[in-house]
Amino acid sequence: MRSNLPKAELFLGKSISRFPNHVMRKHIDSGNNGHLFHAFDASTHSELAFKIVPVDNLPRNSDDQYAYLNEAKKANLLVHPAVVRGHDPNFRPPCETRGEPAMKAQRS
């Protein structure tokens, strides 16, 4: 799936169509299915982690989407400096770009 990832640099200093108040400030890391950024939410003046996953890498059926959401729920139960809480998972089809957010998370 990593071959589906657009270059992370394309997102730096920009916001995402569905999250216009979130600006990607720094690329943290990339995995097989997406990029993780340090972002800034202008509406709340807060820092957060923001994961961008290309549409082709998102779960397609409801069972897979449930598993993806269940993983986020389990991570939210953990309390550790290396784990951030997940918020606002998004599985709607993209309207502008191939890389669309799958999850935003607060910075711990």
C-alpha cells in the first residue's frame, strides 16, 4: 500500500478540505497506509496529531471500517505518552484530493 502514498511534503503548510482549520506543520512519520503529521488547529489554538490516508488505503466495506474504528477505540483506552487519543474518523469519499484524513487526534 505504501506505493499509494503521495509525498508527505505536498501537505506541509496546508490544510485539508474537510478540516480547513487544521494546518499540517511537520511530518512525523509514514506507515504502510498513511502519513502522520504534527498539525495546528486554528479554531482551538491547539496542537494535534493528524493522520492522512489515501482513499485507496481506507477500508472499503463496513466490517473493515468497524475494525479500523475499533482499533482507534482500543487505543483511546491506553494512557501513555506515546499514544494519542483518536478523534473524528472519516470514511466519506474524497471530494478534492487522493489523500484525505482518516483520523485526527489530540497531542498528548
